[in-house]
Amino acid sequence: MTFENLRPELAELLAEKNFTALNEFQNAVIDGIRSGRNTLAEGPEGSGKTTAALVSVLQKVNEPAEGSPRAIIVCASDQKAYDLHAELSKYCRWLDLTVDLAHDRGNILQQRNDIFDGTEIIVATPKRLYELYIQNGFNVGKLKMLILDDMVELFRKGHKMHLIRLYESLPKCQHLYFSTTYAERRTADFIEEYLPIYQTIEA
């Protein structure tokens, strides 16, 4: 896949940010997202998972709109959420998209107000995301995509129940899961129950 396969304004922005090409793993992930398939993407550090996630979201959320978010990215820690939000913000401001951050160390009232004002993308930790959801902090009626940034790490940190509770309320949408490994049994059980049809991509 070349940049011509992306929407023109995104392709132009990537070129301006000195992206000359996407690697094979990133191409496979983004092609899967473009086709509408649920995807498990496994790769070691440095394989390009973060870039694949960013480009997939920006390809899927293709225009600004009032109201509820259309993509949610769930991160295993406050720092990961902060870093990913900062990176995504560099692109969103040029594409006229809004991305909001919700993490455990932040002020929940301010986060709720920011999201309620209107956002296209939320980057969040699972506990804070669930807290905001049960407080009616955001609506998921227009949700297109849910991304788990590091699935195994999310489970190791004890967030499985937060994810299960969210999944029980989410509408049908596309799922993209990233991880360095899917070997753990608790991860396999979760995938079997909540993601019955998917493709697996390995770097």
C-alpha cells in the first residue's frame, strides 16, 4: 500500500512529516482496517505498531463532526496515554480533528467537560474511560473504532474487568488490538468471547 491509498489530506500530511513509506507490517494493518476487518496485530518493539495505530485512526476518522467520539484508543498507563495523545495531536490539528486525553492522574471533571464539548478521538486509560462512561461523560453512539494499545499489558495491570464492562455497553464497531504477544491464556479467553471474527497480523 502506498500513500495514494490513503485519503489525500492524510497522505499529504504524512509526506510533510517526512514519512517516506510504511513498512510491510504497517501496510497489512492499515489494509485490514480499510477493509473493515477486526485485527490482532502482534509485533516486537520497533516494528511500527504505534505508527500503524495512528495512521489507521486518522484514515478511519476522516472528517470533523459534532457530538460523540468515533475512535477510542485504550492505553495501559497514564504515561503511554499521554505520549500517544501528544503524538496524535501533531496530526489532528492539521486535519481539523479533536483528540482528548483521559487518564487517572488528570482532573476527571475537566476531562469530562473537554470530551462533552465534542471530540473525534479519545486516548484514555481503561479505569478513567470506564469512570467517564458511567458518569455519562461521553456517548458511544457514533463509535467506529476501538483500539487496545497493548493488550497483554492492559491485562497484566489488572484492567480486564474495566474492559469487559465497557465491551458490554459498546455498540458494534471495528476492533484493532496491538501487543508484543498473545500467548497468555487470559488474553485468548477474552478474544474468544469478545472478538469472535478477526484476522491476525504478525510483524
